[in-house]
Amino acid sequence: MQDPAQRFAASRAWHERASRVLAGGVSSQFRAFGVFHPMHYVRAEGARIWDADGNELLDYTLAQGPCILGQSHPELVARVQRAVARAQLFAGQHEEEVLLAEALQRLIPCAERVRFASSGSEAAQACIRLARAVTGRQRILKFDGHYHGWLDSVAFNVAPPGNAAGDAPVPWCAGVAESAAADVVCLPWNDLDAVRQVMARQGAEIAAIITEPVMCNQGCIEPVPGFLQGLREICDAHGAALIFDEIITGFRLGLGGAQAHYGVTPDLALFGKALGSGFPLAAIVGRQRWMAPLEAGAAYHAGTMNGNNACVAAGLATVELLAREEGAALRHIAAMGARLRDGLAVLGVRHGLKLRVQGPGPMFNMAFSALPRATEFRHVAADDRASYQAFCRGMLLEGVRLIERGLWYVSAAHTEDDIAITLAAADRVLGRIAAGDPP
Ligand SMILES: Cc1ncc(COP(=O)(O)O)c(C=O)c1O
């Protein structure tokens, strides 16, 4: 195993140069949390990515989720190239935009109407605006540990320190508008009683409950049985909108999203990441009643780049490729993900390490924790992050690229051999950690 300083020397040099011009050396805060330092890359294909030093890495970050088909899928690339050869952006409607919207309407239960956007963060804002416009109420209820983009209205209790239900919302970072806190109520996830109690007191002020249907960003925690259905019933009883943030669950749990998977239909939902396979495409979808302010021109959502040719073509290619052979690619992703997830759990037992590996499979989370199952953020907050960092360092030196907060994404391009290579690498790295010699 080579010295990381030599192995990633070019990446490090690029990072130092980038830091003199890009703020923090990166274009998104999540890229600043590199295992050794933020890495620089030159090429990616299928499940593999090559860094500036020429290291070939098996990739489970998939660009933080979007590359569900793997990178540079030839049919997707060709389709995008054809679209861009016609024009980049019409600032008007076009055929492929309508075709993609029709596909989403067919596939996603709540998608009676669709509006395209360019990022998940702004799609979340649009959903919240719609909920406020329809209900005439201001406040939203969100859950601890859930991330709905970087903008102020939802930048609370993303990773709250030692939170308790009913505590004042904790801003995500410096600079978040203090005034925004007044419009947010934050609660632990998977706790219907807590939601019922708050709604009984404040339901008349709450425009929407927004939730990731699986708490992907922290612990990859699935809803306990009845939780999503319970939220549906509470929203119906109080006249609030139920918003599903399907930015990660979208397409990983099926082309109908988590709402089809769990059989609970929200009023509004946002899709992104995998929808555009790495191109900046997001969608706001919803029941006609909740999308009506857009149709009536009463509430605005806009964006110069929305519906641009390259992104829409990427979206159409993604949907078509995932739907092919009755969803063969999605079945493959689920099977590979489950094999990897279960294999990692077995390795933890074999090495006598307390590992928690949980999640549906197409995405899952791995953590060093004595708690065999997490159901809400407080469980995740107690994870041993230093050991996971060591694991990520060891895996990177083994040629496997992971997300440092424990989330794993599997793509259609990952093969059985890739899973075997990854498990063999994990076996070696966990062996070192178990022996008290962490990388
Ligand atoms: C669940 C969830 N919602 C919203 C967002 C924001 O999406 P974007 O980064 O496209 O703005 C993310 C991004 O990671 C996410 O994971």
C-alpha cells in the first residue's frame, strides 16, 4: 500500500492551486470533506473513475448519487450530444420536455403535473412555496437529520447537536437567516406521536410536512411500518401538504419513487440527482390541486436554464434505460446493493467489529456503531465517525472511493466482480481496524 502523499500527489497539487482561486478549493461544500484532501478527477466510465494521479478507483459515490447508470453511458451520451447539436436552450418549450414530463406523469403516483427545475435545492423551495400558496400558512415541519438542499428555509437540524423534540431549530451553518427559524418546526423522524402532538397544537399554522421517504442522508433509515401512512393521515386531517423529497429515493427505489415503493402518495414531491444522470435536472411534481398556483400564475417558479436540451435529453435517456426489459437495470442495482450491504455486515461479524449496515440496497449506510439498527437521527449522531474515516482512507488506498459519511450508492454498471473486489478490499481494511492498526 503506497504512501497517500505520493499516491495522490497530483490531486493534492491541484487542490492547492484550486484553493487559491476556488473558495475552499471546491464548488460544493460536500466536496470539501475529502478523505485525505479534496480529490481531482480526469475521467469516469461505468463504475470507475480516474483521478489526476492516474489512480483507477471503483466508485460508490456516483457523483453523490446521480450516476445511477454508471458514468458516461454511451446511449445517454449520444442522446445528449444529438440534443445539444440541435440547440442548447430555447427558453421555450420543446418536444423532449413534454415527452419527459409525460413519462414522469405515467410513472410517479402524485405527478398529475410536472415542472422542471435545475437543482434539488430550488425544487424543495418551489414545493414549500406551493404549500404556502395553497394553505395560506407559513410554517413547515421538517425532521432532524433530513437534508432538503442548502437554502435557508430548510437549513435547520440537518445534523443537530444533542437535539430534543421541541428544541429551537439549529441552523446548519453560519449565515443562515435567523428569521427563517420562526417558520420551521423540527422533530425526530419515525415518531408519529411527536408529529401528532405538534400538529394538534400548531396544525393550523403548518403549511407542509416535508420528509425524505427514506432518511438517506443520515444513516439511510427506512420508515418504520405505518410512519409514512401516518404522515399522510395527519396531513389530511390538518389540511397540510405532504411533501416527499425524492431527490435520492427517486428512481433508486423504482421509477415511481418511494411513493410507489411504499404505497403512500404525497401531495408534492421533488426529484433530481438520478433523474438527470449527472446533468442538472430536477422536477417538482404534484397533485393538480397543489400545483394549481403555478397553473394559475398565482405562485411563481422560474429559472433561465430550466428544461434545457442537454438535461432533458439526459432525463429521457435515464428513464428509458432504467425502464428497459421491465426494469432490469433497477433489479440489478438492488441485487448488487443487497449483496454488498450483506457482505459488509458479515465482514463486521467476522472481524468482531460493531458495524451497522442498513438501508434498502440500491443505497445503504455503513457505520461503526454498537446499535444494530437506527431509526432516527440521534442514533446516527452517536456513530464512531473516526473509525469510518479510517475505513474510507483504507478503501481509497485499496482503489475504492466511498462517501465519508457512510452512504453507499450502487449503479447499473457495478458487476458481481466489482462487488467481490470491494468485499475483498473491505475484508483487508476491516482486518487492520480490528487489529488496532487503522489506515
Ligand atoms: C434528499 C435531498 N434533497 C435535496 C437535495 C438538494 O439537491 P441539490 O444538491 O441538487 O440542490 C439533496 C442533495 O444532496 C438531497 O440529498
